[in-house]
Amino acid sequence: MKKTNLLLLFALVTVLFTACKKDPPENSTTNPTGISQTATISGLVVDLNKEPIPNVAVSIQGTSLTKTTDQYGAFYFHNVPVPKKVSLLFTKDGYMKVARSEETNKKNIAINAMMIPTFSAISTSDNFQANTGGSVELPAHKSKVTIPANALVDKNGNAYTGDCQINLGYLDPSTPEFTTLIPGGDMTAINSENKNGIIYAYGIIKVEMTDPSGNPLQLDKTKKATASIEVGVPSSMLSSAPATIPLWYFDEVKGVWIEEGSATLSGDRYVGTVTHFTDWNCDVWSPTQATITGKVTDNTGEPCPGVVIHTGQSSTITDNNGEYSRRVPAGFDLDVYIKDYHGINKSVNVGVLSEGETKTVNFTISLNKVKGKAVNCSGTGVAATVGLNWGGSYSYAQSDNAGNFTILLPEDIWYATLWAYTGSGYAEEPVPLNFIDGVATVADVFICDINTGPTEFTINGGEFNNVKLNDFNDVKTAKYVEFQEPGMPESIKMLNITFGGTDGFIHITLPKGGIGNYTEADAAGDGQAAHMLRISFEGIGPDQLYLEPSKFNISITKYGNVGQLVEGTFSATCSTYDNPGITYQITNGKFSVLRIPDGDGWGKKHKK
């Protein structure tokens, strides 16, 4: 086959990919109190600019379960034990920690988090000596914390007199970002009489205190030490701000706000004292609740999953049916809205809801959809978190238990990176998006938990002097595909082996599977199978060479079933079409790839 025919074949394939990255099994030996069920929890972590944050530690409070976000800020807990309300803690150096919580009345739970850098427009950090005391403030947000002298203890309760770092952040309840920044996320609270309710915020500060090594410091309870705080009130909320307001701190394990103390309105801020460092919230408590529920669909009536819905000062995410529900405080004028979701902005004022009232707010939006299925190595559908990233933007959703997923994205996106998570595997692949009536269907996403072995070869000739190439971890698959050459009466099945990465892409097609040897002599015969027998090297080296062998030897040494490994060795003598006089020797070649179910395209993307 000519080079142009091969390139055309590669361009016309259906994208199908697989990847693998071992994660430790979910540890369920330490369960949160009040276990009611198991659930799958996933989400994204972003900064104030909505850029994904990698390497964030995500822990389920009350358990030993911890995950780390990937390069796209995504995390995934598969089928873990959860209480009726689960709380996640997000931590990373250089950012202020945040906890988010959600009721676990569904099997698949989406929880997103937005983290504040130590220094930003709404945060700052400073140092002082504990034996002299100090303060830190955010003048633009009318917020401040003052620590008296000799008032601190270390994590063991010992008096601390050394250097301190204090971080201060401010959350403005009048901004759309507040619903994603606020600890908890649903504004549920327990007052001083141990009664449940929902709070309405007038301002929040986040306070963290550490020694130079990052160890936490606290106020000395034995001295009944206190710190004074000032919490700014947004100008748009000053007219309704009460003269005295309860103070609340967030219980990171229970996932609720707890009343402790009060603050007094002084001009444009609340002033009070606190007995420990945490997130402090100035809120009105409401014992009466209402419910806002609804559904988001497209212009054809199909559900839109993964849409962030803001309900007053809280937010939630539509499920796979496009549905959402959130409890809100009764007696407050509330807006329900979609804010800048892939360019979509819609808002409905629901007014003041009465106790026990349920208000339905539906939205119709116009976005493209990418549909597909997440499957395991055997081709069986699995629950997973699946996302698309393009040009610094992203969108994600959870597949259902059968693996089916729908991801929403703007109408002008034609190429993106598709990724998927399960509890034990990870997949990633750049994909073209071919939309028909606003829907692009991608081939099955294979997520496997099998590690492949070394894949490498040595190349000599031209600009290469016995250079070993071994970065082929982007693609590592073997599968049967159906081909039909022009003029042939029928198609045939060939075993296609593909591996590639930064060092290039290698494609091997064989007329049959099983252990055996193949050379260029086998490709010299008549018939479609002989014509299709080949090995090619694409995008090799800095010059992205395309090498076509004149001689080759391919040996299959291991041939597993679907979900198992196919391994072998290879060597070749090659040249390029542009410079046929230069000979390249390929030696010491070996590959270890995952066999996936039969399909119509080339296998894509398998990571160790």
C-alpha cells in the first residue's frame, strides 16, 4: 500500500481508545459514621479563574479514603461507603482548604469545588510573632483578623511563641462564585439549640494559622484566648443586614454549619470574637425550608446532565436525567440561574417561598452534545466520570451504570481531549467531534486496570546514532478491525496493533492472531491479507519521519484474549519517500499492548 493510502486510512478511522493507570483499591475499612449506602463520587476542582487544579488531595471526611486530582482537576471515588450526608475536604499547598458536602440520596454524586490561592483578589497572607500578636486584613473587603500576644498553641496543645503564618480569605455572598466557594455548598446548619435549618449569609471569612512548617496553630483554650474578627458586608446587602447576627463555623466532618457566638454590625462590617480558627460565617438562620426543583433540557427535549444550577446562595448539578433539587431557606427573595455555563446565562426570580413550598424551575438551553459509552477491558459498560477538555475549557459528566454518557459543550468545538475515570482505571484521547444535528457520537471508551510492559526499539541511521525510543505510552492496543481494499469483493479482518506517544506511532497489521512470525516475504503474496500485512513508523524523531520498511520481522510471543496482553518483538530496515537513499535500521524492538474488543477503527490511547 502506498504511503498516501495508509495516511488516508489512518485519517478515516473511528476513534476508539483505551487507557490504564492502577489506583489503590477503595479502602472501606474506616467508614464514616451513620453509613447508609454506597455511592460513586466525582467532580472537578478549579481556581478562581475556573482553571483546573491538579494534585489536590481530596479526602472523604470521617474515613481514610483519599484521592488526588489529575491534570484536569478531576477526582473519582468508586462505590464507597457514605453517610446520609458526605463531606469532602480539598487541600493543596498554596491554596486555602475547602470542604464541600452533599446529601447521598443518589448512587452517583457530583461535587465540584473552587479553591482560593493564598494570595488573590479575595485572599492574603502575613507573618507575625506569636509572643507579640499580629493581624491581617483585606481592606477592599472590609475584613480583618487580630490575634493577641501569647494566645496560640501548637497541635499538641503546647504554648507557641514562634513565627506564625496567617491566611485570610473573604467570600462575598453577592457574587455568583459564592455558591461554589462556600464550604458545604447547601447552607444547612445546626443552631445553638441543636435544631436543623438553613442559613442565609451576609459575609464569610476563612482563617488559617500555621507555623513555618505548615503545622496548624490554634487559640489557647486553657487561657480562653479569643481573636477579634471583622467581616465585610456587601453594599447591596447592607440595607437588610441585622444589627446583631449569629456566627457560624463549618464542621468539616458532618458537612454542616454550627452556631457559635455572634457579631455586631458596625458600619459596613460585622465585628465579633472567636475561639478558634476556621471559616466564620455571618448568617441569619431559618428554621423553615422550601425546595427548588427542576429539569434542564435541550431544544429537542433531551435531558442535559452536568449543568451547574445556582439556587440562591447554594448550587447543585443536574444528574443524568437533567434533573436537580435543592433545599433553600423560606422567607428570602431568591434567584435560580445558570451563570456562564459554556456561554449560557439564564435566570428566574422565584420570589419569596413559603415554608414547605416546592418551586419548579425548568431551563431549556442550546448546546452541542457528545455521547458515548465507558466500558471495561471486556467491553462491559461501567460507571465513570467522563470529560472533555479544549482550549483551556472543559465539560464533564458521569456515565450511568451501563456506561452511557452525555457531555455538553459549545457549538463551535470540533476537536477535544476526551478522558474518563473509574475506581481503577483512567483513559485519555484527543478526538475529532463530528456533529450531526448537534450530536457527536464517539466510539467506546475503554478503561482497563491492566499494566502493559515495556514498549521500545533502537533506531540507527540518518540523524539517529543507535537512539533508544521508548515513549509509546499514549497508545497501546491490539484489536481486530475490518478492512476492504478498493477493487476487492469483500472485507477481511486483520489484527491491528498500535502503539505510540511522544516518540512516534507504530502500526502493525497482521492477517491473523496467535503466536507466530511474519516477514516481508509473507507480504509479497497475492490477496488482500498479504497486501495488508505491514509495519509502519509514523512521526519518528524531531523531523517526524515516516518510515516504510523494505524488510521486517515481526514475532508475536504472547497472544491473550480480550482484556489481556498481546506482546512481541520486531526489527526492520526502512527508508523515507523523500530520501530513499538513507537507510534506517530498527533493532531490539518489543511491544506490550492491551487487546480490546473488535471494532472498525484503530485502537487508541493506552497508558501504563
